[in-house]
Amino acid sequence: MSVRTPDPDPDWTPGPDGVPPPNVNPGWLSDIELAETRRRLPILYIEAVPVRVDGLGQVVSVGVLLRARPTGEMTRTLVSGRVLYGETLRDALFRHLEKDLGPMAFPQLPTSPVPVTVAEYFPMPGITAFTDDRQHAVSMVYVVPVTGTCDPRQDALELTWMTPMEAASEAVSAEMEGGRGALLRIALASVGQLR
């Protein structure tokens, strides 16, 4: 998974002497709570492959995010993030698409919350094709058409649109961390783009 620690609490305002007030939103975890939870429980994530489709609904381009890791290394990844306590998969998917692609991306969310696949990430390599050295995570994966203008936000530097064949290439796969290249190929196969 990309290096993303807790999303900032939107209701946070400095208290006296700069001490944050108690967290009134139980869906947000502090850095310490998140680290402790990651050591004990699998965390639920959503991942989305943003696509552009033609008039027949065929995928014509795939959006892949470029991010800089804290080490300075550049990696490619997908839209992803945690599902918060009390949040539906649909709401989490929309929130992360808007957060990573901007409010004008206009994602066309699927009518069903059934993902194209489920990826299970482990901190130790070899159990599945997917690894995340921070945690055991389970990710619901969706292919989501976007119709608007994408303006990457948060820690994304850019969104690169490529053909499905370019996105499924070994070169792009080598730039993706945690096995996401394989995940991208599975998502493209689910919409008939890999034969």
C-alpha cells in the first residue's frame, strides 16, 4: 500500500497551548492508535483503477498515479485508502477518488459494491502476490470510469493516462510497489482488456 498514515481529522482545531481537543470522530485514529491496530488486525482498504471509456463502455485509457516515497523514490500506484469505521464502501471509494483525483474528476461509481477482485496484503513476502511492510491489509478493488478533469492531490504528483496495454506492461509494473502491477492486470482483465 502507499505510504499514507491517518487522514487528518477535518474537525481538528488547536486547543489551549496547541493541545488538540479530544477526537470526537471515532472513525479517525491517531498515529499511535493506527500503528497499534496495524500490528493486531487486518485493515480494510479500497483501491480504484480510474479509467476513461468510449461510447460503448470500452476502456480506452487507464490512470496511474505517480508518488514520491519518503525515501525520495518515485513509484506508481492506484487510488487507495482505508475504509473508516461506519463508512460504506461506496462512500470510501468516492472519498478516496475525490481526495486523490480532485473534486472535478466526476467518478462514475459502480451500481454494486461488489469489487472486481479482493487483494490481501501481508507484511511478509511470499504469502500472496501483494505485500505491505506495515500491515496485513485486505483491499476491495474497483475499476471506476471518470468523466471529468483529474487534478491529483494529497501526495500524488501526477496522474498519467496510458492505454490499457501500456498500463499492463512490465515497465509500468516494475514501477509499482507491493504487487500493484499484478493487481492492475487483474483489474484490466476483469473489463476485457487483457486476453
